[in-house]
Amino acid sequence: MNSIAPASTAASLDDPFYYLANFRFVLAWVEKRHHDLLAVEERHFIERFAALSRASQALLVRMVMRKGELFRLDKLVYAEIGDSATAMAPLKALGWVDDAPELTLDELFDQLRLSELRQALADEIRQTPLKPSSAKALLREKLTARLSHLQQPLARWWPEATTVVVRLQVMALCDRLRLMFFGNLRQDWAEFVLTELGLQRFERVAFNAASRAFQSRAEVDVYLHLHWLRQRLDEGESPASVYAELPPRADNAWLDARRARFLFQLGQGAERAGEARLAVTLYAEADTTEARVRRLRVLEREGHHREALDVAQRALAGGPGEHEAQALERLMPRLAKRLGLAPVARAQAPAFERWELTLPGPQPVEAAVAAHVATPHAPVYYVENTLITGLFGLLCWSAIFAPLPGAFFHPFHHGPADLYRDDFVSRRREAFDACLALLDGPGDDYRQRIRATWTEKWGLASPFVHWAALPETLLDQALVCLPAAHLRLLFTRLLSDLKTNRAGLPDLIQLFPQAAPGAPRYRMIEVKGPGDRLQDNQRRWLGFFARHALPVAVCHVRWQREAPSEGEELTP
């Protein structure tokens, strides 16, 4: 029997069987690292696949990598495979392909051309007022009521059929193997191709026995069950019936986080369906920041003010994060007023510098402000959510990509799988502390670390570094102008809530490399065009800048309708 040998991470596209090499790589990886999670059927599949001829292997993989489970044999034409019927025969013998599957009317319409449908359904069409020349959509609409109950092989639909339709029977099995490899069903075989094309490059992370997404077969089953429930919800099934089949919490942190996200989606569906009480239940069980905030909003909207206030007070006592605290600060005064309680004072928002500009337009507002404010010695860059996060990602690269259990499962990770879990930072506390400590020293160790990482890792996928937005010129100027103490403050806030705080940073940065000693050498600028308002995450970042005396301004722009008169323009 032939054995399945691991290939390189991504096979060369010069090899006409590159896709087969990649599939075999996945099988070898799963067989080696997940052998204890494989059922007898899956082990037999891997063994029998290895025993097939290359042509049969390749044809199967071609189908696996295409969309759906139904295929016309006359469309499975590949030069490197040769005769598809010959390559298909062993797959039929194994039961992996059904060459006479029962087809619904919708499946028949999906597989046949209009001219073929007119032949296959000629008798049925004659029994309707339709013309034989009717369009495909009209034929489907009019025949559905008459034929939707039928499910039969193509030979019954069309005895004179000139093609063969087959159904792939092992797609679910292959999806399970793909899930065990990637740890999700979002990534597919295209990851290999994009890597070989050089469009994606990934950090190399060491793997060990604990470096896999699932530690038991039951966990794989839970993931697939959640995926199936999500499909049912997307197809219009009621949130209540889907919720009734939700599996219990798993003893797997990242899988449990996925379950919580799905509970939030169910809650949103219940809200849309007008099932407020169910939505409250779902949000309470999800118990994420977003879900807790949404639960309070539903309670308030439904008039359950006392219940909402009790929930809000418990949340406030629990030390909420900034996002949740901001929502509570807005909600509690309203609830107190409606309940006739003593007024709840709102915290005073920190003040920050405000500009108003009248500029020629309309045009991209950030570009207009940058062009107006910049000078030869004080350049302005558009850096929204890329510069600060990029510098953070470069300084803390080793901590972010630390090969901890449950963080990396395969060679195609854009970032750690546990990136947004509550324990992401705590699991790497010592590593992050060591990185941030470089900002405390008297020298420029942190600059050297950031520059070295930029050079060594350039182009590798990162959840924080967007290489196109961080050219070397900007990097060098930013490292000159942004004080280490300021970077420490900014990075510390990022680490307090990576998912929420990576967004909302100001649009522009102006750098003053020639500023006098003691003067600020940069300022962040949030730009708002006509009718645009500050978002909550932007307000939180602006408040942070103001509280720590970091230079920031908010620039409100209006467009001039004609040439401005002297003195009309207000400049910063």
C-alpha cells in the first residue's frame, strides 16, 4: 500500500498535481497529530485514499475542493487526470461517489442547462401554459408546485440524458479532516495556493503534542454541531428552536468562546423576531461584553427598568472594561430617572483640543486635512488603527506568536487562535512584560527591537502589523518622535482589551522631528467630515489621550462652496 508522505507546506503551482500534494499534506498532518481523534471510517479513508491511483486521488480532491456535492461528469475535465470516467470508477467502488444520486427539482435545475431542461421536462412543460422558450427562472417557478415533491435519479428525470451527474459522498468526512487541520471551517484549501503565490506568508511557530485545536473527538463534534446550528439559523429557523439544541459549555476555552459568540448571534436573531425575553436569556448566557450591554438595552427598551438597574449595578460592581463602563455610565442615569431615584451624576468627559476647518471640497476628508496641515518639516500620515497597533505588534511579536497550547494548530495562522480570549494576555504576561520593559530603559533598545522585527518579519501575516501602512520612512520618523513613555501608555491600553481597543485610534498623525527640546514631537488628529460624529471607541481613545496629556485634536471639517473670503477659514 502506498503511504501518504507529508509535502512541503504548500506545493509548487508548477506541479499540475499541486492540489493533490496539498491535500495529502493535510491528511498526513491530521493522521500524525490527531490520530486518537479519528474514527475507524476516517482512518480507513486515509488508508484507502493512499492506495488509489494518482488520477483517482486527484479527481476526488478536485471535487472536494469545489463547491457543493453534485458534479456533472462532463465538467470534470482536467488535462493532468485524463479520462474522468476511468478515474471515477474506483471512487464509485469505494462508495465515495454515487453515480445515480436522487435529485430534487432544484438540484436538477442547478445541474442542467436550459436546453437540457426543455428536453428533460418537455412533457411537464406541455401541461402548463408556459412556452417551450420560457426562461430558466420562469420554468423553475412554474414547475416547483407540480414537481417539488419528487426526488429521483437523473435517468428518471431524463431517460435520454446525455450527461451523468454524481454526488460526492465523503464531503462531510473531508470537512471534518479540514476542521481538525485548521481548527475552523473558515479557512480552506486556497490557503495553500495563496501561500505558494506569495500573497500570504506566515510566521513559523513550533508545534508540539498540545498544539492542536481539539483534544477530544467530542470537541470536534461540538464545533460541527455549532456550525450546523449556525447554518440553520442563517436559513431562517427560529432562534428558539436552534437554542433548544445548543450543546452545553465545553471544557475548551476557545470552543466555549465560539459558543458564546453564537449565543450572541442567537440573541440578535431573537431581537429581530420580537422575542425580547428570549434575547435577554441568550445574552445573559453568552455573558460577553457585547452581550451584557445588549441585554441591558433590551431590558430598558422593554420597560424592565428595575431589572435593568439591578443588572447594571452588579456589572458596575464587577469592574467592567471601558466599553461596558461607557454603556453603564449612559444607561444608569436614565434608569434612575425613570424609577424616580436620586439622579446619577455622569462622569465629566475629559476635554481635548478641537479644530474647525473650512476646506475646498467635497473630497476625501482625511486627505484634505492632511494636505492642509502638513508642512515640509511636519509631515502628516494617515495611520488610522495601523501605526500604534503596528508598533505594538513589532515590539511584542515574540509574545504574540509564543507557541502556547491552543494558540497555533497549523502553518497558516494569521495570529493566535486565542487572541481575543479573556486569558490571552494573562497566559503571556511575563512575555509581554519583558517586551514593554524595553520601553522603560534609558537607551533605545525598544527602537532596535522594533526595527529588527520590521526587517526580519516584513510581509508575514500579523493581526497587528499592516505592512503596506507602515513603510520604513514612517517607522523611522515615528520612533524618533513618539516618546517611549507614551508608547508604553498606548500599548498598555491596547493590552487591556485587544479586541475593542485596536480600533478607534485617530485618523492622522503629524510628526515634528525638528521640534524644540521639551516640545511635543507629534500629535494625533481625529477627522470628522460634515455630519460625521465621534464613535464610542473613538471617544474612549480621545478620553485616554486627554487624561494622560497625550497630544491629540479633533478636526471638524466643512466644505466651502466657493472661494473663501479673507478670514473665513479657521485654522488650528
